[in-house]
Amino acid sequence: MEEQKRKWRRISKISTDFSLINSLDDGCLMHIFSFLSPIPDRYNTALVCHRWRFLACHPRLWLRVDRAVKDLSLPGVYPNIEMAVSAARPGDTILIAAGGSHHVSNIQIEKPLCLIGAGESPDDTTLICSRSSDSALEFMSTCKLANLTVRTELGCCLLHRSGKLTIDGCILQCESNPLDHLSYAIISTAGAAEVIPSALKTCSNGVSVLKTRIEGGAKAVLTSGTLSLQRVRVIYTRTSLFFWFEVEGSDKNTVQSASVELPIS
């Protein structure tokens, strides 16, 4: 009996809390949602009710790329990644529709952005880079890439020039038998640090790779700047190798690269 009372008290408290948060106006509630991680937290809030879905999916919180879109007047929805990147403001999140493939070629990203695949797994959202391109995406600012497959025939999947690049839960696919020595999943040409004139601050550069599958290519990563490969961890599953590693500054002025055939730990 006592347990039943406690249960009803918990349910009553949850109901009251939900009622209180729903008394906030749309602008305030959307501001709260903006602090949530786009996936899975903000995505999950959209499942609560119609109002939360409208606010959680509002273009102010993230832009969407959908090749099938027919009404180009819809706010925050774009037919390709290049248009979405161009329209995005610093700090925006771009949600890339699952299903089919999105063609990308030397897209330069010069502002802080987060690019996320909308599928349940990275296999559901594929970015394909043509053979004539140097890279699929070129990063010159602090960015995050998550839940995406990036496939290239030649060159590299991701070219890192500056900023802090985070690659989380992705698949990077290169030519399995490269004929050219430039076939890499990631290439970084960044230095250890740079000074931002406007703020007179030092901004650290680097690449963080988390739970990412790397397939094909001559090497997993090539550094031609002053950054070097550190803290490598590889986990073997029945079908894949998953990589964790950092590319960041060190005291040594040596250039290092990580081979796809890294030891399994």
C-alpha cells in the first residue's frame, strides 16, 4: 500500500513538472531546447507532443538537408549540403536526411557547424565525393561530424585546415586499392595553434576521432602540419575495426601518420 502511494506521488510530481514547463512561452522553451544535444536529446523532445515537435524541429535550432524537398520556400530546408552550409550561421546544426546519397565536392566550412546524419546509423546517410575532388569536406573552423558515412574515390574524405574537428560515430570509406598516394581518410595540414587577431586569443587545432570505422585508403590519417597522432585505440568487432585517436600538437616536430592496419587492442 505504501509503495502504491509513493508511485502515485512520483507520477503526480512528473505531471506537475510537465505542466510547469509547458507554461513557458515558445521563445523561452525553444531557448532551453537549444542547449540540448541535437541527437538524441533534442530529437527525443520532438516525440513528446505536437508543440514540442514544432519547437524542437524549428529552423532556428537546426537546418535540414533533404534532396527530395520540392518547396524551396520552406524555412531552414535545403536540397543540398552546400546550400545549407552557405546559409548556416556559426554554431548551427545541419541535419542531413537519411536514405540515398548526397553528393559533396570540396565544400569549404569556414564557421563552427555540426553536421549530423538523420538515420539510425551512419550507413543510412552517405556523402559521396567525386573522383575529381581533393576532398568531400574541407574544415577551417571548429566543427563536428556525427552519424555519417563519407565515401571518396580518390583524395581524402575530410581535409582539416584549422580548428578543432570532432568525428564521432562515422564511417570513412576510401578506394580499397588506391593507385595514388593521396588516398587517405583524413588529412590535416593544421599547425599546433593559431592566434585570433580580433580576440587576441590562441585557438588550438586538432582532430578527435571517436568510434569511427575507417575503410580502404593508403592510411587512416596523414598530418603534414605540426600536429601529430596520439592516443590511438582500435577495437575489433566481427565485421569492423573502430578507431579512437587524437591528432594534436606535441613538442616533437615530427610528422606522423596512422596506418589502417593499426594493432588491435
